[in-house]
Amino acid sequence: MDRGGCQLSGGGGGGGGGPGPESATGNGMITLEDLESFSEDPGNGGGGGGGGGAEEEDRDTMEADDDRLLHYWQDIARGHQVEVPEEMAQPIQQLTSNNEGRSNREQVPFNLLTHKEKCGELLYEKRSYEKAHWACVTVCEDTYEQSICYGFMRLMRYICQQNSSGEYLGMSLPILTIIHTDENQSVISRSVTVAYYLPANHQAQPPRPTDSDILIEIWPAAVVYTRPFVGPTNEVTIMNQIHAMAEILDSPGVCVNDSFIVAGYTNPAHANRQNEIWFMERR
């Protein structure tokens, strides 16, 4: 594993409104929106028991809800040739109960330096990001979609108590995926790094992961060029976005040409997923 490959400075190394179960045939990983849309669906049964409030009934209800959520994730993941193990039941339930809406998700802070528009359409933004702690895991599976799914599940376990504090750490957006290409930007490496920004209250002293493959890294301050795009993320769509961004930039040579970031803000299985492609300015 490339232990130094997660940094925004572009040195190498290789992310994150769900529509509900009907989106399971889309491309990408499964994230919070899937769970929220599921838990808000009255037909899928959430919430407390009917009469009496017996402790045993409450426990049975909670266990049934855990099973439904796990099976929902497993159904979605199966479409991407991904296996969701039984041990993911608790992290999935915890993310659901702790994230009832987007207001609970911390946004990665940045300063907008400039932007470029054409005919009222935003072509790209130039932003600066400050030095910060990120939790990163590098995964290499047969497909890009498998890599980001398995990487995100490992980060979920870290976020949900499998850390030295034993506490739920809180969700942040976007989830980043660092990808590598050859210098001609024609092939994407299967090895990717999925990265999670530590919320502000954990930046000073990030809890240590119990998973030894998850690294807590200090990413240096960086300048990135970002372009929004909507839809699924896979090898084809990402390569198309890289080529489109390279044509739009006035001086693409100022950016790293073989390492890029996909920033995910909504469920990648959604047909209208909100994403960005990031080019990193050379240091």
C-alpha cells in the first residue's frame, strides 16, 4: 500500500439525496442518502413500538430495523459486485440514527479564490484548502466502484466507534476519492484512496483507528481547481470529466497531470448525483 498517497498536494495515492431502493442499479458507492431515504420510508418500518412500550418489543423492533437496513445495503451493493458483511449492521444503523439530514454533516471548509463562467454556466472554481487531518484508506479491487465501496465501508467503521475514543465522530462532506492515471490520462488505476475529513472538534486530536490500514494524515494547504458534474461515477465518466476539465483550464500545466480527486456530495447510485472533479495545483 502506498502510505503517502493521500495528500491534496498531489503527490500520489488514491470519493462520497438518495432515491431509495429503485436506484440500486446505478453506478457508484452507497452512502448516507441511501440510508436516509430508507429510514424515512414509512413502508420500511422505523421507529418505536405500538402499544405498551415493553422493553423486549422495543429491542425486537430495533433488531428488525437493523436487519432491514443491512439487507437494503446488501441489495444495493450486490449490483456493484460488492459484499456487505453482517458486521456492517451496527455502523449502518449508527450513521442512520445520527444523520437525519444534511444539516448534521460538516462541510470541508475552503476559500474561493476565483471562478470562470461562460454564458452564465460555471465552468470551474479555484479554491484554497487549509492544512487539516484526514482519515484515508487505500483499496485496490477489480473495479473502481468496488474500491470506493470497500474503502468507504472501512471508513464507516472508523467513524462509528471503531476508534480510540469509542465514539461516533460525525459525518463530513465531501467524501474524496484520489485516483491515479497514466500521464496521458487514458487509464485509471484500480488502486484508489478514499478520504474522510475529520470534523472540527476532532482536528486537534484525531482519534486513532482500530483498523491499521486507515491512516490519519495531515494534508498540507493546497489550491485546487474544481468542476461540478452530475451523474454516476465510474471509469468512463471520470475520464470524460478529466478531459473536459483539462480543455477548460487556461493553464492546465500548472496542475498535477496524473493524480485527481473525485468529490462526492450525494449518493453515487442516484441518477442526479452531485460530484466535482478536482485538479490539484502543483506545489
